[in-house]
Amino acid sequence: MLGRQLREALVNDAEHELAAQVDALQVYEMCPCQDDFCQSFYTAPPPNGAFGAGHRNVALKPAWSGLLILDVVDEMIMFVEVLYRSPLD
């Protein structure tokens, strides 16, 4: 369900190239913060420090009342920030 919600939010924001990546995304590593409202995850190895050149944030309007923000590097989704959402499915 999260994949569908992510894809729909990207299409709604005209981020079609990123939307095309959603089906191939895999969870590389969960966010280490341990906050009970966070279900964020890396889709590639985490950077050593900041993401650096070619990085941008994509703040989306999710289907729930929380936050959905992507870290994109060179037009590849690297981190999916999922906050204040019911448990991932």
C-alpha cells in the first residue's frame, strides 16, 4: 500500500520519472532514529554525512495526515521519510 501511495503522490506532483522508480525500490536499511512516529528507510547505502551534490528534497502530500519526503540524488530515490503513518504495509 505504501508503494501505491508513494507513486500516486509523485504523479500528483508531476514527478513522473521518480514515480517510475517506485516498483523497483527496496528497503536497504531502516532509519536508525528509533522515534515511534518514524518509519523512514534508505533505498541505497546511507551517505557518510550529507548527500552532497545532486541532492534535492521532494516533499509530497501523502494519503495520510503525516509527512512523506524523499531524498533524491541525481534523480534516484535514496531515502523515503515516512512520518506519522500507521504501520507500513
